[in-house]
Amino acid sequence: MKLPEMIIFDYGDTLMREKNVDVQSAAQALYSHIRLNPDALDEEEVCSAFVELYLKAQSAVKGSGTDVHVADVARLAFAGTGIELDIGYDECELLVWNSAVKGEILPGAGAVLKLLNEKGIRSAVISNISFSGESMRRRLNEYLPENRFEFIIASCDYVFKKPELLLFEAALKKSGLSAESVWFCGDSFNADVKGASAAGIYPVWYNSGNRKPPDDAEKYNYCEIRSFAELEKILRGDGENA
């Protein structure tokens, strides 16, 4: 099969797995950067103010296809308590992410990225996430230093979540490529396979959990892989045609 000029990846549960959120560690990290605390709130109170507002914001947008930006939540939460930090809210966002959630690279992700680099196949990311693209870039550079992602589209920066067509169209515009020259690899059939298909991008469904495809899956032309080793075989030309 003809290889793409670019593969765009999903982030969560595709390139990286994130679990076991440690809210207390995030609260402690934030608390160390407070420079003004007029009500003398303790760590638990600061943490509660942030978490409660984040959950309220997520509840407000649930089902709307839009996303919430963690930095904006922090800005409002601290404005309501009179707290001021000695770092900016973009830095605050990355601090919360790195403190609260440790990442785990999915097996074979690094090898696939190295192979793309060797073959001159470009790469990028589109993710449904409440952290900014810039924060994600810094996180990916730490965990996957072999990456050469040309751009990162994070839903909280672009209002809408996948499968919104506008996100995929924006990615194509950024790439300067036609849809036929691009693949999209992600773990969600609805967000990734259906979203990419709507834009004319060839979907690669990363189904590491061996999940059953939805009832309407036969309507879509896609490739299913269970591991990045399978994608590597396809890219090397020794895997089955999709």
C-alpha cells in the first residue's frame, strides 16, 4: 500500500497512557508558588477550589463537543480566592499536569516515531485534552524526545473536540497536504476513525484493548492495529495491506 506523507497521532491512550491522578501532589506544587493568599487558605482548600471549579466547568460543557482549558480554570479559581502565583497560568498548567499525572509511553511508540523520521514521513498530533498544545509539546519532548511533531492541536486551544471536522481540516491546512496523503492513528473509533474519515484522512484504529468495533464500522475504510509493532510492519512494507 502507498505510505502517507504524514501521520497524525492522538495523544491519550495512543502515544501516552496517563492514570492514577494525584490531586494532592498537584495542590502541593501549586501551593509552593503562591505569593499572595489573603484568606490564608491551606493546601486542601486551594486544591478544593481548583478541583470543584474544574468539575463544574467540565459538567457545563459535557455533551457539547467543546473543551475546557485548565489554565483558564486556574485563573478563575484563584481570582475567586484572591490568590496570586509567582508563575504564569501557562506554567501553572504544566506544573499541575506534571505533578498530578505521570505518563507512560505506549509500547512501540518511540520505535514508530524513529521509523517515521528515517523514512521522512512527517508527524503531528490532534488530541482531545484540557491542557494546551504548548504544554503537551513540552511533555512529549520529555517523554518522547525522538518526536518531530510539526504541530499539536489540543482541543482546549481550538474550542472543539474530535470528531469535529474543523480540527482535521485545520490540521490539513497546517500540513499543506491533501487528505489522501495523510493517515490518522488513534484509539477512539468515534473520535479518531470517524473524525478522520469525515475529512478524507485514512484512519488507523489503534485497538490495543481488542475492543469490539461499533455496529456501523463497516461503513468506514480503516486499518486496525493491536500494537505499534503492527504499524511498524506496515510502514516497513512487510505487514498486511489494510
